[in-house]
Amino acid sequence: AQTVTQSQPEMSVQEAETVTLSCTYDTSESNYYLFWYKQPPSRQMILVIRQEAYKQQNATENRFSVNFQKAAKSFSLKISDSQLGDTAMYFCAFMDSGGGADGLTFGKGTHLIIQP
Amino acid sequence: GAVVSQHPSWVICKSGTSVKIECRSLDFQATTMFWYRQFPKQSLMLMATSNEGSKATYEQGVEKDKFLINHASLTLSTLTVTSAHPEDSSFYICSARDPDTFSQPQHFGDGTRLSIL
């Protein structure tokens, strides 16, 4: 079974700063997907970014980028030019690539607070 | 984009009542849907995998007789919390995968807040 660890329960930065959220995982699989989800107070799950394990290039989506280190089993999220609307819970998640029958394994989350 | 509808969004009921939550994929057919539970200030935990036309697969520690899952069509899965008690109060979220987009992540419903008095 895989595990996902987020070691930062809460982080707070000033608006416009850059912040990095950490995530490590453990798996014996070679092919898998990793995700970062944002959950605002509305509790809606919003996909921020995803990474296929077989791709060496780090994924980027506008202000969001990841640092994927497969050998170290690390998958950190960098948010550049942070905005007040980025305030939310952020969950790192793992999904096995086999057959589409697997649910997501989530980390415990990081509560990110962007200060004005 | 793909949309998953979950209903109801909030339900309050008395202890001992059974509550049904619906999860629908609106613009794709989902052979597999997933049910998660999220307690306050905690992460999402996978409860079970709902398979169209067959029995659900439950995660360890989840009582299958307590949480009944039915996936009778390619667009609808239901979760019934039977004889609910206050400890079942939680946020329940469903998700579905579009089989035509294998590499795409799961599409989440907006969740159901269940409060048992």
C-alpha cells in the first residue's frame, strides 16, 4: 500500500511571495500519477496540477509548478506570486496507474494562509 | 469539462435514520466511482470503490453493512448510511473517472455534509 506524507500542517506567507508545499510518498509501483488538490472553505476539491511518474519534466500550470524527484519520492508544489484566493487546504494525492480501478491516497494536507 | 453531481449537499437527520447520497456523472459514463469520507480538519479517506454491475470494494475498516453502495447504472452510484449514528456525521465526497480519458484524474462531486443528531 502506498502512503503520502505532508509534513507541514500549516503555512503562512505574505501576498505576492512564493511558497513551497512539501509532499513525500512511498510506493513500490513504477508507474503512477501524483496530484495536488486545493480545498477552499467550500470544501470543493479543485485539481491544481498533476504529474505522470514516467515524465521527467516537471509539470507547470501558470503560477503553480512542481518539483518531482522520483528517486527521492518527493513531489513539492511551488506557488509563485501568491494571491489571497490561494488560501485553502492543499492535499497531495497518489494514484496507481493500473486499470483505473484505484482511488486516490491523500496526504493529511497543508493549510496555506496568504496574508494581505 | 466533466461534471459529477452529488446530492444532497447537506442533510440533518435523527439517530437511527438511513440516509441515501447520490453521485451522478453528468456527461460521461463512469464504470467506477469512489466514495470518500472527510472528518473535520482531516484528509479524505477512501471508503469504497463502486463498480457498475458488481459489488463494491470496501477499504479495510469500513463496514459494508453500514455503508451500502449501489452502482446500478453507468451514471449513478448511491451510498446509503444505514441506521446512522452521531459518529457517522462527516463530509462524504464521491468521485468518478471517465474511462475515455485514462490519464485524467478523478472528477469530484461537491460533497455531502451529513449531520446525525
